[in-house]
Amino acid sequence: MSKRDYYEVLGVNRDAGDDEIKKAYRKLAMKHHPDRNPDSKDAEEKFKEAKEAYEMLSDPQKKAAYDRYGHAGVDPSMGAGPGAQGFDGFSDAFGDIFGDLFGAGGGRGGRSNVYRGADLRYNLEVTLEEAARGAEKTIRIPTAEECTTCHGSGAKPGTQPKPCPTCNGHGQVRVQQGFFSIQQTCPKCHGSGKIIPEPCRDCGGAGRVKKQKTLEVKIPAGIDDGMRLRHAGHGEPGVNGGPPGDLYVEIHIRKHAVFERDHDDLHCKMPVSITTAALGGEIEIPTLEGMARLKIPAETQSGKIFRLRGKGIKNVRSHVHGDLLCYVEVETPVNLTERQKELLREFEEISSGNADRHNPKAKGWMDKVRDFFGS
């Protein structure tokens, strides 16, 4: 049976560029891939047909031979034209297309064994005052430095690493799975492409030794719990010359004895004596800038909230201050003397004659109780 024109198979014109050819093949490969069509012989044939067309048209020499001689120029069974030569077709196509899709890299030239170092996270606890005003902290983080004994080679002084015999120094091996041929990291050298017969005694063949590094961390004013500070290049070192990872310092604010933080606002409970709550007066309350005086109006009830504008925390981005919210807690006196108890009983006796006037909340609550029970 005669083969279809490769350009027709991929659905591209004869003047199509490499990117257009690759894009067309990628679309067909995804559509007719056997894993997506496990019971379809038609899809399998179309997948093989598209694979063959891409293998030819993505290679400049084979494409030139095909453009000049047609199928006879690239198919050995049809006369071995000027451009015919052996190739591992699917492996090349797999490396070019699926390597681009999944980040395998490398293509026909072999994969790169250069890897970026891993990111690190450091949990840093700070006080509320430090988070509000900003601070500088010194932290110690683990790092890896080049071994001074082997100068990073990992080999014992006087010896050298050798190419891995399993992958011949490429770091990758081909594995046949059915009619698929895929590349995997070499299990012998783990992708480095070399083995170390006599490892360095100080680093154990790693070429690096663990150290502790001191780093100054500047905490901006207004930072909130859970926010992270990124320090580029202070993560783990890269592999085979790859760039280092980053360090992320995660902020955790220590519980405060007086204040609770809600974003940029501060909350605190404010105990007030019965006398001050009933007759009014002034009390001192704490703020992050020091003590402030607050006027308590007469007949203040427990639970009332006083808002002090701008006494909260400055926003780390907008630099606008939040508020301080003070919650009144009317305090019941304890450890009373007999005289104090006598005065309170006298006060209760005087007030009981006009309870509705002096205790409006109690009256309203009892009215709701009566309504509930229908009495």
C-alpha cells in the first residue's frame, strides 16, 4: 500500500517551518496516542503515521531528501535514496516533542543534567512589637559548600571520577516498553554521568560538605503572621553548576499578653470597676506607643467597644495604620469587707423599688422570657 504524503499526514504546507511542523505533530500525537485510545487500531496506525512523518520532516537532511525524491529518498526499502540513513525514529521524536511538553529537555543531543537547587523554608518567631515596628534578625541556615579536600570532584585526592559504564557518561538510559523507547535517568549514576571509584573521605563523594550560614533578615514594619520573606539564592546549591534555590522566611508572631491582632487592627479587653462604669471617669489603657487615657461615659455597660483610630498596626504595603478596639469588662469586686457588703445591700434595697429604671437590660430579658413561656 502506498504511503501518504508526509505533509498531508501532518496537515501542513510544504513551506512550513520547524515550529509549525512540531505543533502539528504534537496535536496529532496527543489525539491518537495509544494510551488515550487503548482499543483503537485505527488510532494506533494514525499515531505511527504521524510519528513517521514528523521524524522525516523534523530532520533537515531527511526533509531535503524527501522534498527532492519523495518517499524513495528516505525509505531504504524503496531504493535507499541520497538522504536515506538509519535512525531511532520514535526515540528522537519522543525526546523532541514530549521532552518539550514535560520539561525533559535535551532532545536528540541528550538531556541536560544541570538542576536548580531546592528552596528552603525557615520559620522565624517574632514579637508583636517587632512585627509592628520592624526589626532585624540574625538567623543560621544549613548550606552546602564545595569540599576543600577534593575541590568539588567528590573523588579521593589523586583520583578522578570515571564515566558511568551503564550510560556511557550520558546520565540517561533508553528503556524499551512495547513499541515505545523512552529515556530515563541512569540508575547507576543518578543522572550525573559519572561514578566515583574512590570517594573523598571528607564529603563521601558528594563534592560538598554541610555548613551553617549566618544571614541577616530585615523584617518590614507591619508584617503579618504567615507572611513570607524571599531571599533569592540562599536555598540549596544547584546540581552540576545549576543555580541555587531560594530561602523563604515564614513569619510567626508570638502570642501577646495584652493584644490580639486581626490584620492591622488590635483588640484588647479593658476591665472597668462598677463605680467607673456607673458614674463615668477616665482610665489608662496601653497602646504600642505607650499609655493613653480613655474617657468612660456614665452608665457604660459590659461589652461596649471603644475604638481608638490609628492606634493599630501600620499596613506593610499601604502604610495606613489600623485601629485599637477596647472591649469593656465591668469587673465584679471580690474580697469585700463587711462594710462594703453592707453598702451594697443598702444600694440593692434602694434600687429594688425602681428596678425597671435602674436595670433596663434585666427587665427586657425577663420580658422575653415571659413571652417565650406565654405568660
